[in-house]
Amino acid sequence: METLKTAVIGTGNMGRHHVRVYSELENTELVGIADLDLKRAEELAKQYNTNAYKDYSELLLKEKPDCVSIVVPTAFHAQIGSKVLTKTNALVEKPIAFNEDDAIKIINTAKKNNTKIMIGQIERYNPVIQYLVNNIDKKEFLSFNIMRLGPYTPKSRTTGIIMDMGIHDIDLIRYITKEEPEQVHASCMHVNIKDFEDHAHVFLRTPSVTASLISNWISPLKIRHMYATLKTKFIYLNFITQKVVIYEKNSGIEPKKTEVEVKKEEPLKKELNAFLESIRKNQEPPVTGEDGLKSMRIALRATRNAYESDPNAI
């Protein structure tokens, strides 16, 4: 199998995981990492036996990677992504960009230069979601309730909770149902953050299902739960423990409860493997730039709706 040269731009919390996973994958060579904080990049490079750069342009020139993960604040996705995609393939962490014009710029750059772009929607690769997609007929779904809660972690933020966290679940609804929302409504609050909403409730309606998506940076407890109501059963999924429980009606008062055995795997490793495989086979990546654009548009629409319907949310 062809060995691909990989690199990572951005070594914050998520970027460090990209570095680690690339170093662990077979038939890959982690040739470099870049970060404006050169000391941090050098420490990480030493740990994973690779090269550190402050300037990502220098990394691209000297190392000539086959693919790059771009894991920087959203506001810089267009600037960095557009330059990287003139040289090589890129996985851009969600959301694809800060606004629609920037997203289109990134997508068009990839098309013009015949390079591949994949958007990092990691939850698609969670084994519990894979179970749902591969084992349940999408025609059976009626509604989804998803909770994505956790404490605020100080970092360089350029978006609020809907674009940063809620977009995971917006994308999941599109992925599971293969439908686009016809209705988008939302409400939000500022609790601990001045510039962005840190608590939001997004409501989606596709042609066949409804979805209630709650996300916040307020809860002291990290929660990643999905509740799926089907025509004949109810399914609980825990994204963190990778647990699936199915409840079905029976002749007794209590429902029949079945815990499904799901093989536990690291979603990021599955995601990066899928990205690399698309490059090796010269195929369209599983989560395209257009996918990222569609999910981003819905997140932006939800954000606008939240503030327009409740100016006091600010």
C-alpha cells in the first residue's frame, strides 16, 4: 500500500489528536506540523519524531505532504485552506469556514487545482452512528433528540456554540436521514461568554423527521447523547461510551430492552483513514466540501434565527 506523507497545521487540543493519530496509522509518514506557537509545535514534533514549523507555507514547500489536516480557528480556514489546496489535499475541521463566501472560496480552490477536500465531521465515524446508519432503515425514523453539553474550555474562539458544537448534530441529521431541513428554528443565550452564544436549542424539520438539538458550554458534565424515536422502537445512543440500547414494546408494562454490542473504535482514526483511503483510490472524500457548505448554511441560518427571534439573547 502506498505510503502517504501527512502534516498537521494547528496544534491545539484537536490538532494534537490529529498529530497522534497520523503517527499511529500504517502506511503514513508524519512529515511535519505547523503552529504560530513554535515552542508548542517543537515539543509535539519531538514527541512524535517529526519536524516543526512556525510558517505552514514553509512546511508545504519543504515537506511536500500528500495531505494536510487544517485544525485552526474557523476564521482562518479560508486563508489557510485556500493556500494549502493549491498544493495538496486537505481535511478541514468543521465548520468548513466562517461564512458562505469563504466556504465557496475553499471549495472552488480545490476544484481549480484538482485537489481533494474533506470536512472533519468526526461523529459520522462514531461506531454508534455507524450502527444506526448500517442497521436501521431510515424510513423508520420519526424524531431525534440530541444533547451535546460540557464545560467551557478557554481557547481561541471565532464562532458560538451553534457553529462550533451544534453543527456536529446538524450534520448527523443530514447524514442519517439523507434529507435537508425544510424548517430551521433556534433560540440561544449568553451565560458566561460575552461575544458568542454559549447555550442553544436548534429545531429542524426535514420531510420525514423532526430533530431537537441542545448544545452548551455551561454544563459541568460532558454529555453526548442521542435519543431516536422510530415507528416501532426507541433507541438510546451514548457517543462517549459508545453504548446503544434499543427499547421495544412487548406484552408487559416494561418495554423490552436490548443492549447492542458495538465494537469500540476511535472515531478520529476511522475518519482520517477514510480521508487517506479517498486519496489512495483517487475518489471523492466521504464528507465533501459541499457537505460542509450545506451544514454550515443550516448552522448560520439557525444562528440568525435565534438572534432575530430574541434580540434579548444578546
